[in-house]
Amino acid sequence: MQETILPTYKAILRGNRLEWRGSARQRPPADRPVAVYVTVLDEPLTDVGESKKGRGARMAAALEQLAEIRALTDIGDAATWEREARQERSLPGRDAGC
């Protein structure tokens, strides 16, 4: 009998729900039920909350650096700059004339 190696997905179990971790490519399909085996790992999950705090701290540091070098001082009207940067376009069913 040949043994098949099945794909393994990382997740966090909260009550009766699994929160999938990892890249989207590694996650099982969301459009249909999936039979799974779950192995409870004896490892701390401090990295889950800490990663969010870490991202916030890194973002704050990046914004501070931008402020120090006065990176955005050439922007006069922020709303106008954003519209130009986003290259606004009409959306089907959302035009002002509809």
C-alpha cells in the first residue's frame, strides 16, 4: 500500500472555528467543505498578537521617517492629490447621472 503525503495547513482553533494562517496559495478552497485532520501543537501563540503590534510599530516608524525628511511637503490639497493618484474613473451603476 502506497502512503500519500497530504497537504498540511497552519491554523488557529478558536472555539469551533479555524483561522487559516499562511499564504492564500496554501489555504484550502473556501468555496466548498474540506475534510481535515487537526493536530494540536503545544506551542505559544504570542506571535499572533505581537505580529499586529509589530506591524503598527513599523508603520509608525516609517511615517516618522517620512515626516523627518518632509517627503510629502509638495502636496498642496490632499484630496486633489489623492484623486489624481488614484486616476478616478466612472464605475458602472455609480455614475452621477444614473
